[in-house]
Amino acid sequence: MGSSHLLKIRQESKIALPKIFDDITNVCFSSFLDKDYQTKEEIKKEFPLSYSDVFLEAKGSNGKHHPPLKVGVVLSGGQASGGHNVIIGIFDAIKKLNKDSSLIGFLNGPQGIFNHKYKELTEDHLHLYRNTGGFDLIGSGRDKIEKEEQLLSSLKIALDLNLDGIVIIGGDDSNTNAAILAEYFKSNKCHTKVVGVPKTIDGDLQNKYVDISFGFDTASKTYSELIGNIARDALSAKKYTHFIKLMGRTASHLALECALQVHPNLTFIGEEVALKKQSLKDLSKEITDLVIERYEKGKNFGIILLPEGLIEQMVDMNELIAALNHLLGTIDPGSFDQKQLIEHVTQHLNKSESETFKCLPPEIQKQLLLDRDPHGNVQVALIETEKLFIHLVQKNLREVSFKGKFSPIAHFFGYEGRAGFPTLFDATYCYSLGYAAAALIKEGMSSYMAAISGLSSNYESWKCYGIPLTSLMRFEIRKGKKKAVIEKALVNLKGKSFLTFSKLRESWREGDDYTFTGPIQFFSEIPDIQDVPKILNK
Amino acid sequence: MGSSHLLKIRQESKIALPKIFDDITNVCFSSFLDKDYQTKEEIKKEFPLSYSDVFLEAKGSNGKHHPPLKVGVVLSGGQASGGHNVIIGIFDAIKKLNKDSSLIGFLNGPQGIFNHKYKELTEDHLHLYRNTGGFDLIGSGRDKIEKEEQLLSSLKIALDLNLDGIVIIGGDDSNTNAAILAEYFKSNKCHTKVVGVPKTIDGDLQNKYVDISFGFDTASKTYSELIGNIARDALSAKKYTHFIKLMGRTASHLALECALQVHPNLTFIGEEVALKKQSLKDLSKEITDLVIERYEKGKNFGIILLPEGLIEQMVDMNELIAALNHLLGTIDPGSFDQKQLIEHVTQHLNKSESETFKCLPPEIQKQLLLDRDPHGNVQVALIETEKLFIHLVQKNLREVSFKGKFSPIAHFFGYEGRAGFPTLFDATYCYSLGYAAAALIKEGMSSYMAAISGLSSNYESWKCYGIPLTSLMRFEIRKGKKKAVIEKALVNLKGKSFLTFSKLRESWREGDDYTFTGPIQFFSEIPDIQDVPKILNK
């Protein structure tokens, strides 16, 4: 890794901590029942040993000498800025408890656990990663610990290394996996505790105690910077309409946050589109109308945000994708050339599906047919929604003999925002999450998610909770089977953030009220720790 | 325009000035002859009245009361961060000379001059634009003042408004246009002086006195941030090969700067490709070899930079594009459908051109045939070079039965970097350029480019020059005609920057020595004014 000015300064910057962690030896938890929470009997049957109705809140007690802890940590899934600070937080906390504590990093995701690939993490090595983005300290991966031999092999390494705990840093699926591992360890009388930490730029891991998952703030501020730059360019050049797709999987939290930050002319929220059963035709008409309206006001430019999940949330595309997944699952696509594949598909789709398919440009048809995941499913993240809409709007404009100019430009922002230097907020929040995970393990808690709450208030007064992982679970149908999983948090269409957005959006269509947030800042003139995502305050 | 934290702070931040401008009333110029410069007789014939061999350097003299100046300013061409500070620099300088001075902004580019669209710029309005990106204060445009009626109409407004000077902020073509206007004004005995300011993110307006054009620093730092973020993501996920195309027109300065900043695994420099007469096949083989080499070292990821100009600099693509421009110029493409167009084209290309055309994926063939500018030429900037190489590398890998995984991701960065908040360097440099332009007009100089030199040294000691625009010109063939134009500065393959790059690049192929520069900072811990582009120091 090369060194930059900013890297050196950030590596050497101390990270702030909430008061609750002033003396980690002093932290214990008080149990409480959440009066809004009702026991989930079915989940309890699935996790008989690790199920809990008991929530935990950290408090001070009389500090006492603590024996050394040996903890393992793993990064699971896509990158999110601040992951290194979570690990450093765990390290600093267990070292404060006892200088003989040690931290084992499992390499390249959960497979590092069951394949027994790991290394001990030491101060010498860690200090280069303080306040940095990326997961390159130990790598990450998307594997799950599911099969019996994987669980058994994970048990073996936990026992061989005599681990007091394993911290799984990941999203909803990875935390579901943490619950499975915790139950398995308990059922095998293994003393190793399993604790989850809520990570994902998508922001879809939220609940009463988790205001936001880490990485969301850095990602949304990075995208907002870029969208703002492009908006200012559009406002200056006055001739381009920018179609910007944003990462975020099914949930539109990132698009909503960026809309609240930058005020683009039009932003679709996938959850609303699904609720209203809007189609590809409806949305492309809405964009076309916007282009025409703006042209009539002398504005041949605009900014349109498209969340990644949108493609699956439009009613007709949703049907088409389901039909294609079914159809393509029954054949070996390798035995067809592209033309034959298109023929096969159009013959077997029903009338409305076939019409939807035919209105797509050839590149998108190809993406739907050829770019499939190992299970044969369409990879919706790879579909260029931004180009699809450009194609349809061009067609619509031709049909109404549009007299103005329409110069569309397509963008996709995703990878740019997953591994940048964490904002002061994410850096601080993540370090606290590391402390919270360490505190839970110290107190012998398993199948809990570490949570830091009250993020909109001053960081000194942030609170620390332990949430039973099972309390976050419900049954869903996955690959045809009923499975207990942690619920994905989608945009709440009755929530304050969405209502604020829906109240303001009409004025953004023509107002060009773009706000330029600029690059993320780390220094004193801007009190960035408290510069939290807008969706937190609304 | 909405307001952000950073916007407010930057609007209120004072801009530093070199010592030479401590008292603008005190600035005059000493003339000198550049001993390296030889009189250009042919250019002198073209610009008999405004041609000059005399260079100017600003110096102090006895300050004296100055009558008010009335100056017009126009932004010409694509956005570059800092343009607003140039305008504010002119305004502050002429107001210091005499509080009754005034500044007229011509709207939406040079057509604002000949169409007489303008507004007076006042302190009330300007302060919102201090230290901001974009050209939205007065807009910009790509028109030229060329035709007799346009020149005449420009003369009329200069006389009607009784302008002491017009400042044209633009790139090579816009400064060429400034020279034409200056000559025209002189030949019509008009007292209005014309001064150019070197603007362009592409960095292709450089000479002995202009170290770099403004906007280059902000653009290259914005792209470097993003490339670094993506590199850190690649290094963490260990499974993607990112193909990143960068704006910059023909010149590869931006790609070279970003390569020196971030150390990607492979960067093509268009000027080198042209010199070596490398083909599409050569370069796609070079990338394929890199993918295989890295796979053999267990590295299924990488970062590849492709300058925008590359597409035209590969010998076979250059021939093909020239042939297509010729062919498509002779027919009405509207009368052919896409299939007929492809047939027509393949029938009329020669054998090697036809082979090149056939190896392109359908999307690129379509871009070459359909996306043409008003003169019928292929719009090379719109060709997705990044996708073209992905297609060819996939093909190459299939042919050698590559066993590894190759997951390519395409990016294009351009608009993101043209209108962001200017770096402290660009903010300061631009404000000084505004002072320099005002000083030249005050001293009655016309057909000069304002230049600030010695940018690598402390800003306090920066020097101010006036360069005869005609001294930068040479004859080129444009649209079949010999025309006097300002020479575009391409990457010097014998210069220190390129030599540094070519010495290091071998180690970057496999070393993953990525440097993460992070977001642009504006505050005190990083002395950013002196954080100049790397290509300046090399």
C-alpha cells in the first residue's frame, strides 16, 4: 500500500469513544425486556438454545481484573467503510481488559473459519489500517457457514484455538449465519460466543436499536459528492440529462439519502414503485414528461436517480425476471446461441411478459439472458437500468416528435463508495461497535448483535446495546424453502424521511435546487462526527 | 442552489494571493524577449496588427490612481473547477483599481457576446460563487466567434458597452478565438483589449509560462480519489478487474497524473501508443497477459486506466475512424437502417479496416456508425473503450482456455471532476489568474494570455506573465484548410513525468502498490495550496 498525505494523517488520528467505554473493564450489561417485542415461538423452536427475549444495555459497574480474551473476527460480504475500525475497536478493547488478550483474523470471509485460514492481528500491523476504508486487512468473502461439514470444521477451529468469541461483521445474511453458528456451538457445548456487527452500505440492516448499519454514511456522502458535482456540471453546461444508478440492492435507502442531500430533479424509490405497482412504461413516461416539462421552461438538462433495486420492483419487470429465472432454469443456455435463446424465450413467455421483453433494447435482453448467477438467476445488479430508461425515453420522445434536444448520459455509482476513507461518523461509530462486540463477549453473551444507539445525539452519550439475533428473525421462503432469516429493512413509506422527500420532490422537478455537499472532510472546521445521515433525523 | 455546510464555509473563506498582487494599482509589466522564441513570420502575416514577439512580466511600480475599468468576461467550453474564482479575481482587482469599475458577464458562452446576452456582476451576487465549482454563474458554451457577422456583432457590443477589455476563459480553441477577436478589434480601431485565461481539465494547454491549465488539479484529484477507492475495494474483494476510462480528449495528461497518484496495475498513455503504432490487438493482448500473469500469482483482480483519447491513437482504430468519417460523410445515414449501414460500410472499407470493424462488439459498431457529430464525424468521446477492451479480453481468454475467473467492471469518469469545489490550489491559482487578466487590461495589452508561473513554489512568490497569444500559434489543417491555431500540448514522452511513470510501471503490474489519496481536503492539517499536480514536479 502506497502512502498519501491524508492516509498518514488519518492513520495517526485518535478515534473518539462514547463515555460508556471510558473504562472497558467497567462495562457490564443490564437485561431488559422490550415491551414492544413479542416472543417468536417458531423462531424459538428453530434456535432452542440460543433464542432469547432478553435485550441488553451496557452500563458501568465496578471494574475488575479480567482474564485475557481470545477473539476471532471475520469480515463477511461486500466492503463498507469502517470495517477496519471495528476490528481495531475489538483489539483495543480486549487489550485494555488484559494485555495478554489476542485477536485472530479469519481470512477472506467465512470460508477462512471453516478452511482454518487465519492470522493473529497485532498492533504493529493494525495501526496502518486505523481510519482506513476497505477490507484488505483480512479480506472478505460471500460464503456462508451452512453445510454440516462447514459447521463442524468451524467448531473444530473454535475449540483448537480456544476462542472466547467470534465476531462476524456483516449484513443481514451474515448475521443470520452468526445466529446459526451460535446455536450450533451451544448445541455442541462449545464455549465460544458468537456476536454480530451490523455492516452494509445498503442501509437495509436497521431496527429499533440499530439506527443505521456502518458504511452507509461514507457511501452516501461519496455518492452525494459525485451527484452534486454532476448536477453543478449540468447546471453550467445546460445540455445533458444525467441518469445515475446507485448501488443498494433491493432497498432504496441510499437513493433516498442522496435525494435528501442533493435534491435531484427526479428520484425513484423502489419500495414506492412496488407498492403502486408501477411498470417500466409508467416510469419511462414519468421521465419523458419531466424532460418535456423542463424543455418547455428552457431547461434541456436534468438529474435522475435510479436505485439498483428498481429493476425488480417495477411490476412488469418483476414478472419478466421471475419468468426468465424459471425458463432459464429448465434449459442449458450453453447449448443455445443468443438468437436461439431469444427465440426460445419469446416463445415460452406469456403475452404480457413477451411484450415487456420485446420493448427492451438488445443489450438489456442480452444482460437478462446471459449474465446469470451460479443458481441460474438473472443478475439484476448487472442490468444497466440507466441505459434501459435512456432507450425508452428516446423512443417516447421520438413518438411525440419532441422538438428539443435530449442528450442523456449514463452513470453507475457503487464500488466508488464502498472502500473510501470512512467519514468521521463511520470511523467513530465503527470503533464503538468494536468495543460493543468485545464487551458482549467479555460478558459471555452469544447470538447477540452489537448495537450503538442514539447516533443523532453527541457521540459521547451514545448507548451500547446487545440485541438477541433471534429477535430480528422471521421466516421467509428462500429457494423454495421456509427459512428463518433476519428481516431486510426496506424504506418505510410512512416514515419521516420518505414523507419529507415526497413533500419536497415536486419542487425539485423544475427548481434546480441542487445542493453541493462536496468531498468528505476530516478536519476541524466541520464537526463531522455529528454530521449523520439525513435519514436518521427524519 | 441549496446550501451545504462545506459550501457556506468555502463561500466565506478568503482566497490567498501571490505577493505581486498585494497592491494591484502598483502592478505594471516589463517587456522582454524570450531568447528561445523565434519570430513566426507566417503567423505574423495572419495577425498583422496583434502579433507580438514581446513577452510581459508583472512587476511593482509606483501605484497611481487609475480610472474605472469596464471589463467583460466569458466562459468558453467545458467546465473546469475554479472558473468562478477567475471571475471573482477580475472583479476584486478592477474594484481595487477603482471602486467605479464594473464587470459584465456574457451569458452561456461566446454566443453571449455576439447575441448581446449579458448581465452586470455585483458583489452581492458573486460572493455566493466564491471557491465554488461549475460555470453556473454565467453559463458556458462551445460556440466560436468566427463568421463576419459574429465578429461585427461582437465589435458592436464592445463599442456599445464601451468595454476596456474582454477576458475569454477557455482552452486552446477558445484562446485561438481570443486572438482572432483581438486582431479584428485592432483592425477596426476598437480600443477593447482581448485577454485569454488558460482553462481545461485536460491539461493540454501548457507551455513555458503556463505550468498547467486550471481545473486539471481538481479533476485529477477527484478521479484519483475514486480510482483509489475502487482499488481498495478490488484489493479487499479480490475478484474484480476494473476498466476505468478517464476524460481528457486526445491528451493523456489526466491518465498520467492519476497513474502517478494511485499506481494502478496498467495505464495506457495514448501518445506512447500512437508513437509505437500499437493496435487494438496489441493492447488487448497486453491486458490479457496482465490478467493471466496476475491470476498465476493468485490475483484475480486489477485496475486498468484507459485515457479517452486512446481510441483514436491505436493505429488500426485511427485508420478505421478516418475511413468511417469519410464514408459516412458521403451518404445520408437516415436513409439506411442499422443493418444496411453495416453492410454498406463493410463493403466499402478496405481489407484491414474491415477486419478491425468486424472484431468490434455490436454496441461499439453501433456507436461508431450512429453517434455522430453535426459534421458527420464519429464522436470518439462517446465510444465505450472500456467495454470494447472487456469484450476483446474475454475473447482472448476464451481462446487460450483461461482457467481463472475474470470479472470485469467498466467505469467512466469525466463529468464528476469538472465542476466540484476547486482544490485550494485551483482556488488560489484561479483567483490569481483573474488578477493577472485584470492587470493586462489595465496596462492596455491585447491578444495576450494571462499566466501565473512557478506554481510548484510557495504561492506567495508565484509570478505573473503576459504571453502573446500569437506566440503559441502554428498552422494546422482543420477541415481541409490551413488554419492558425494554438498548439495542443500532448504528453511529452521524453519529459520527467512520463519517464518516472515508465520506470515505475513494471513494479505496479503485480505489486498492488495502490495509493489511496482520499477526498480533496480544504482545511489546515494538509497544506493544500502547495499540493500541486505530480506532473508539475516531474
